Amino acid sequence: MALQHNQSITHGAILRIAVPIVLSNMSEPLIGVVNTAVMGRLPGPHYIGGVAVGALIFAFLFWGFGFLRLSTGGLSAQATGAGDQQELVTVLFRSLILAAGIGLCLVAAGPWLGPVSVALVGGSDRVMAEAHTYFSYRIWAAPAALTNFAIMGWFIGQGRSTTAFIVQLFLNLSNMALSAVLVLALGFATAGVGIAVITAEYAAMALGLALAFRRLAVMRQKPDWAYIFRRDRFMALITANGDIMIRTLCLVFAFGWFVSRGAKQGDLIVATNAVVLNLFEVAAYMIDGFAYAAEALVGQAIGARARERFRRAVGLTTLWAGVLGLICALIILVFGNALAGLMTVDPQVRETASHYLGWAALATVAGTACFQLDGIFTGAMATREMRNMMVLSLAVYMGAWSWLEPQYGNHGLWAALNIFFIARGITFVGRLGAIERRIFGAAG
């Protein structure tokens, strides 16, 4: 729930937003964990590798359009802080229109996009065959997946994280349950994982739309279609989304490069990296709950033109994110071997994974600052800065990789990924003060 203009931001207010998101986000990467565990019960690491490569491709396709969640969340938060309910309605419908249009275009492009994407990522023939199977099914989920991005952002920006939690948890639990049933009970193998995603995404979309329209009924607001399609406002949204899209593609490219380079080192390394990266992703998604809280509270403070609330939102959400990041890193270090053992029965993958747990723990700590700053900058809709700092950080990452992987192999690959996180944190912190001055002025 949004705070009133004169209300102070408390630890309790932050936790009321963040905890439901942390809980729902915990289930998001668990999809990857469950899929890895399910495919790990099949003979040969190429099943794990194929799903990992297929999931990577959809990270590009879907995360690349992650602006639908980020921009919707930032604009929704600012409209909420300003008390502008008509703008809140407009933000929702503009985002839904964009999501549906982009999703349908992706489905239409699927027949040629799939083979090209799989070939670009690479891997052994068996891994690529499984990845192609996964792609051919999951592409049909595109319209629903992107619509869900918009719905989630709209609720989170208003501070209605419990509603977002319900939708996300329904999506993720449905996905995991269907994957287990279709693969292990019905023998669909990789195709079963793809079918599970399609079914879960459309079911969650139906639930999310029902809850969104119920919220509109409570607000007693109807869409103003002439205003929604006003050219200058729609173009401003597209420009901001373009900045976020470039930022997101850089981020996904960084992870894509990581998985692709691991795939070139053989089926054992790509499977190992998939297992260890899943541990990091569980931690990252949990920490992201406080980034979402920062996004909502920072955006609402800006909408209300409340500088002290802005500063308090930044400080308190960052404190909570830092504490959770350290806890997650310690869990990976202490329990990482046992958790990895739950995801695969392959003794070689288990043994090899144990050598990279330290890198995953370090990435969790190094990544906390970047995740948190992403939330702050999204709430401020500082999209140009998000784009520029991410491009710079990616350049640092590629420079580090070009030297470290040839020297140290997969350990060098993990080291470069950690350098990428550190560069993101440093560059974003360097712009935070300028963002505040631009929004609130030089005084204070």
C-alpha cells in the first residue's frame, strides 16, 4: 500500500512491500532449480544443458523486454505518489498494449528465431537439439509472459506487493508442478518443460488481469483511450522503454556470454555452471525484493516531491538488501554442496560444482549493490543513466573476460562475471547524487 505524503518510511513499511516479493522471487529461480533437478534425473548431462541453453535464449527474448515491468513499475509508483489515479490507469493500459503487440511479434518470428538463436549460443549437437525442442514450445508463451511483466510492475509500483506475490507464486508453482508431472510421470522430457511454461504463463495472465480489473473497479476509474494513445506521451514511454531495453539486453548478454562460453568448454562445464548459477540466482531474486521496495518507495517519494522520503527509502532498503545478501552468500558457502546435490544425480557435475561455490557466494555479495541501485534508478525513471552505466560495465566485463578466461578457464569466466557486478555498482553509485539533484534541486 502506498504511503501518504506526510508519512515517514519505516522498516515495517519496507518489509510489508519487500517480504512478499522476496517470497515470490524465491520461487522464480526455483523453476530453474526444479527444471535442472527434473532433467538431471534423465540419463546424460545434455538434457540439463539443453534446458539451460533454451532458458538462456528466453532470457534474451523476454528479459530484453523487461522494460515492460520496470517502466510500468516506475511510472505506476510516481503516479501513486502524486495521487493521479487516471495516470495510473493509463500506465496499465499502455503497457498491456505494448506487451500484447510485442508478444505476438515474437510468436510470428519464432520459426526462424529459434534455429538462429540456438546456433548462436552453441554447444554439442545433443545439447542444441534439446534446446531447439524447448524453444519450439516455449515461444508460444510470449504474449502471456510479457503481459505478466506489465501486470506485476503495475501492482509493485503501487506498493501492492501481496497481489503481485499471489500472481507470481501461482505462476511459479504451477510451472514447477507441471514440469515434474510432464517430465517424470508422463515422459515428455524437454518438451514437457516447455509445455509447462506455456500453461503456467497463460493461467497466471488470466489471474493477473482479473485482479487488475478488480482494482480498477475499486478505484472507479475507466481508461481514457484518447489520452492513452496520445502520440507525445506514447512516444515518451517508448523512448524510456528503449533505454531500459538496451540496459536489459546488455545484462542478458553478460549472462548469455557466460553460459555460451561455458558451453564451449563441454557438456560437463555447461551443466556445472547451470547448477551453480541457479544457486546465485535464487539469492539474487530474494535480494531483488528490496530493490522492488526501493522502486516503489523511491517512485512514490518522487511523485510526492518529498526529498527526505526519497533519501530514507534509498538508505533503509539498501540496508536490508545488504544484510540479506550476506546471509545468502553464507548459505551458499556452507550448504552449497548439499543444494547442488539436490539438482543433479551426476557425480561429475556434483564434484565439479563444489569448486565454484565460492564464486557464486562472491557474486551474491558483489551483485547486491547493483540489484538495489537498479530498483532506485527504476523508481526515479533515470533510464538514460541506467542505459549508459550498463553499457560501460559491460565493456569492463568483456575486457576482463578477454584476459581472465584464456588464463584461468572457467574460474576466469566466473571472475569476469564478478568484475561485471562490481563495475555496475561503482558506476551507478557515481550517478546517484546527480539523479537526486536533477529531481529535487541542488538545495538540501
